[in-house]
Amino acid sequence: MITKAIKQGLTLAVVMSFLVGCSGSDTKPVENTTTGTAVTDTSASEATLSNVVYFDFDQYALTAESRAVLLAHADKLKGASVAVRLEGHADERGSREYNMALGEKRANAVRDFLVTQGVNGSSLEVVSFGEEQPAATGSDESSWSQNRRVEVKY
Amino acid sequence: MRYIISAFLFVFALSANAQNIVFVTKGIDNPTKIAVVPFAWTGARLPEDIAKIVGNDLEFSGQFEATDPERMLAFPRAEAEVHYRDWKALGSEYLLIGSITQQAGRYYASYELFDVIQQKRVFAKLTVDGTEAQLRDMAHHISDKVYETITGVRGIFSTKLIYVEAFKKPQKYRLMLSDIDGFRPRMLLESRYPLLSPVWSPNGQRVAYVSFEAENKPAIYIQDIATGRRQQMTNFRGLNGAPAWSPDGQKLAMALSKDGNPEIYVMNVLTRQLTRVTNHFAIDHEPSWAADGASLFFTSDRGGKPQIYQVNLASMQQERVTFDGDYNARARVAPDGKSLVMLNKRPGTTHHIAAQDIKSGNLRILSETNLDESPTIAPNGAMLMYATRSGGKGVLAAVSLDARVKILQPPKQGDVREPAWSPFFN
């Protein structure tokens, strides 16, 4: 999963630098403005930090990969007063309501982990969407594995 | 607020006569063959074909095969015109004839049933009446009468269905009410946010469901079906899910995680007083009342995998009920209280609908499709519907409890899911 996160991060960085390049050539060849530099820097520093962690089928225990991702979020959130919403999701298999509970258990597992890492629990809101909002719509293992997730939303 | 609330709700905005879901019936082993003769009518073409609706209803039950009118040798309108040999030649075991008259804006449908094998009239002429808008109701009434006369079991053709229809791009959810054959769909509610878990009140006048319309978080609502008037019943932190009416209609069992973990609660609908039923660190969810109202069945993964448990509400004693399979969830109790219908998966297979005899524990798989869920049982206990997927879409399927019949209902538009079969209305 961490390789997936890195890939997504890198893609984002590439797209961002492409966009910055485009806007540079589109408009007058103004020198690197401070805002332009700031954008590139932000995307580079957050390139490896995925906002999604994934789970095994019918499980709500955090994987080692998920913990690594969440440690980085905890570092960012510690001492910060930013409100974060943890949205839990499940794949389409099984009971729709039970999947609501599964999504919540997953989001709770993320919250509990962040709290043990020193994040203020009152800034973390948990909500489950069960199988209602899949990230991938296929009915196959590759879609399902993308849907069993918690999204960390700043 | 980070989440701007703009609830997008219409009540009763949409009404249509068309069928929203279509049936595909698979043949069964040995259905009773019945000829339903087109009803005699002398006026201008009627908006509904009563004989055709009756034939479709009876076939929907899985226990009948309707004789094709194109093959009929005669169209008798009265007993004097019935020649049994015509119907024996077609293999029909029963014959239903009828006629329609109109008087002062009302329609009167009279009908008679004959036993072709015994060559005798089964019941004398009966009449049902109604307005033009009630022609389908009249047809379903006739189907009920014929079904009950021949099988000895009360017919379900005048009952209704509530289901959820979901649309993508833009995301929208509709709570729909229709006849049990899918015709006359009517929208009860539309929302941009998820709607799920509709259940009928035992008197058939209200529906409870979960809606995410408030701040994109789940809450339980009750809606009066006739007036559309709604009340929000819960607004707790976390999960507010799986409402289930007690058999006397005075309580709602539900799952709440307000204390940190999904647990079963019972709420008094009038006073809204809450009683906590379970207390376990695992998931406790999806309560369903036993027929006598004295206990609840619920899903719990306290044993590592989801299984059905039963809790006695007087003693609060709990015991595991399902042992066949590594996934048993969302139980519904059959009207006679003797069996459970639920979502079941055995190791290495996909999820199917299964029925378990409560006393013996014997479990039978009822469905053969993939990704099956949300079974709902007809109030006569003879059939059930469930949600499955076909052609990439959510569809409803129906099966008789003896597992002989499978009927798929592909939707025209959105994903159809979570069917809830109404109780009898009188």
C-alpha cells in the first residue's frame, strides 16, 4: 500500500510541476514568483503522505503500512488545532448496514491510533459511509481493495 | 462549517404509472396451469388489462403458469359459455373468466373461477369495484382471491414494496414505493445523501429509515407514508442505523455507537426513551424482532466473524444462533416466527440468501446469484425478495421459500436495492 501511496504522491508532484511549467509558459515569462515556488515546495514535501489507509477484507485492524502513513499524519496534527474528519468505508460485499459498522470500526481504529500518537481526540471526527461511496466501482478484488479504506480529510 | 448543508429533499414530488422494475421469470418444475380469459368489456380501450395483470401476478408467485391468450379457443364471458374440453385441450387446470362494466364513473369487475379437471365452478361470481385509477388494485384483489382459493394461503398481490434507488453522477438517492409487481412507482423522498435501511411499521402506515441528509451523517427518521410527514428519531454521535419496529409497533430497535462502539438499543417511539441491550467491544448490529417481541436477533462479530445472536429482552441473556458459514448477517424473522432469513457465506463461496430453521438450526441456501443482500419476506411467508447485481446494476430478485423460483427485476435507471415488503394492509 505504501508503494501505491508513493506513486500517487509522485504523480501528484509531476502533475503539479507540469501545471506550474504550463502556467509559466502561458503567461509572460515572469521569474519564479514566491507563490509559484511555494506551491512546488508544498507538493514535494507532502508527496509521500497519502490521505487514505487501506484494510483487509472484513477487518478493522490497522496494517503496518497504514500505521506508517498515520504516523506522518500524527506528526502533522500534534499540537495543531486543525479539525480532521475520518471517513470509514467498506467494499460492496456483505450486508449494507454491517458495512456501516465496519467503516466506523476502521475509522475508530485510525482515530485511536492517532490519539495514542498524541493527537487531540476532540479534533478528530469519525463518520462511516459503509459501502455507499466506493472509490472504485468494479466488482473485483482490485476495486474492493481500494474501497476498504479510511480517508483522512483535513 | 466545513460541510455546507444543503439538504435536497422532495416529498411526493414524483408519481408515475410505469413499471420501474421488470420481471424475468424462470420456469419452475410443476406450476399450476391457469387460463385467465381477457375480461369482457364493451367500452373504449381501458388503461389497464385486468386479466393480464392477474395472470402476471399469479406467475410472479412462482406457483402458477398462465395460459397464453393467443392459444385460447374461446373467450367465455359466463358459465353457460364455458366448454371444459377447450381448456383441457390446452392443459389448463383452472379457468378464470370475468367482465367489466361501468356505472357513474366506477368500474365493476365480476369474475368466476372454474376447476377444469373436476369440471365445476370453484366460486360463484364475485365483484370488485373502483375508479379508473384503481383498476390495478382491482386486478390485484382478484389475484389474491384466486391465489388464496387454490393454494389455501393468503395472497400478497395487494401488498406494497419500498426500496431505495441510487443514482450516480450526480449522486442521488430515492426512497420509492411501488406495487409488489414493480408498477406504479412513487417517490417518497429524494436526497443527495445516502438513504438506507427502510422498514415498514407493522400497521403499514409508516416507514423508518436511515438518512445522511443532516451534515452528511446518519440519523434515523420515521415518515408517514400517506402524508409524507417526517420526524427525526435519532441524532447521536456515530452510527445511527438498522431501525427495526417491534411487532406491536411501539418500539424501534436500532444500532447506535454513541458510547463508542456499535451496540443494540431499543427506543420507545412515543417517549423516545432508550434502553441499551448489548454491551460488547465487538460490532453488535442489525437487530430484528422475534415474532413474539420478547427477543431480538442481531449480527455480532464477537466470535471473530459476523454471526447471528439472540438476546432475550427480559433476562438480557444472549446466545449464538448461526454456526453454518463464516458470515451470517442481517437476519429477518419469518412471519410464523419459525425461521430466519439472512445473508450467508460459506468459506470459499460468495454471499447468498439463506433460511435457517430456528429450532433445528438447519440452514438452506435460497439464492444462486452473486453479491446478494437485504432479504425481505412476504407477509404470507411464501416468498422473499432480495437485492443482487446483474449487468453491473443493483437489481431485485424474488424467490419462493421452497427455493424453486428466481425472478430478476432489472431497473431502468438507477441501482435498486434494499427492498422492504409491506405487511398486509387489513
